[in-house]
Amino acid sequence: MWKRTAKGLTFTFHLAGINNQNFLMRDDQTGSFWQQISGRAIGGPLAGTQLDPVHSDELTFALWRGEYPGGTVLKPVRKFAGDYESKNWEARMARAPTVVDVGSSGPKARELVLGVEAFGASRAYPVSRILSEKLIQDQIGSEPVLVAVGPDGKSIRVFHARLKEGEPAPDFYRRTDISAVAAATPELPIFFDSATLSEWNFKGCAVSGRMTGACLAEVRAIKDYWFDWQTYHPQTSLFGKRIGPRK
């Protein structure tokens, strides 16, 4: 998700084409072409201009509603109902071929990954592995990160795992007694740290223990197909697997 403003202009975008199977957007104001995944203009008068990211989450509706009970929902427009993709779109796209070769090892081209670009590096996490492990402690660049699955067992967030600058990150552990009934409870603690034994919720905030009231910084992450993420992040590393050479 990107802000629509840059260079003192507010843009109106339209889908203009596909570049390596990633959307290209064209703005009405200057005719520049923008890459969907990077938010960068790659052609036209504003080539090289970068849009600023807007924080966004991909959550289940129940969890989102629990965190933001006063939030609003964008409803489908009934007269365009026939133009929306069907509910099996993801299953259908998983079988679609790609024009990008991602090599013989590593994930399949259309395996879903959670891509993170932060701390001077980029890293991809297979979504299936995240959902299986529930809590992953890792490092991107020189910084420790925590990849956490929400109490609903489906939503994912990434956090900077330092409690204090200049101090090593503690070990974090997932609670094993999370009830499905309480899955949409925003303040439900889902993991705790070894240094202070504080308990942390899915917002990354401590709700009990010595760190109560403190919050871990959330790290921007996007869900993407492996072929698309690797195409636009050619130096990416891949959690748990070695990346094979690209042809």
C-alpha cells in the first residue's frame, strides 16, 4: 500500500499493464508508469520517484474487528459484482504458469512468501512454514526480528525483536494455551520473553510483566508469490532454505 502523493501532486492511478507478471500503474497527472511491488516510477516524467509506504496488515476480519471495533469496511459495488474475482482466485492462480524462472531449488514459483525489506537487507519466509511454526526468531541484516502468527492462527506480523537499543534480543516463546474462542481478543498475550518474562500480544505490546506498556516496533512485510518477490529483490535470502541459481 502506497501514498498517492509525491512531488507536490496527488495521483489518480489506473492499471496500465504487466511487467514480469507484476502490475504496472499509470498516473493521470504525468503519464508516468509505476511498479506495484516497489511503488517506484519506472518510466515517464517521474521515473525514479518513490512513493511512501502506508502501514497495512493482512488480517482475518474477526481479528481486525477485535483490534479496531470502530473501523469501516469498503463494500463491493453491486453493479460491478461480475467484474470481481471469484473466491477461488488464489487456488486458480497457484496453478498458473509464470514467465519468470526462479531456478530449480527453493520454493515453487507461486508459493506464497512473506517478504521483508528492512535493515539494509531483504528476506522471504514461506507462509506455510510461518503458520506451522507460529513464532520464528530470525535476523535480517544485523537486526533481530520476530515473525509471529496471531491468535487466530492465520494472521502474521513481523517485529523488531530488541527490547532496548544496544542490548541483545532475548529469546521469545509462544504460549501453547491460546484458545480458539479468544482468537479475536486484541489484548490476548500470545508470546513471552526470556529476559523479563513479560507477555506480549499480537500488536507487539507487553500486557504483563516488567515491560508492560512497551511495544516492539512493527516491521513492514508483504505477502507475495516467491517468483515475484525474488524478481524484484534479486539479493533476497530465504528463511530455512538455500536459493538455487537463476537461469
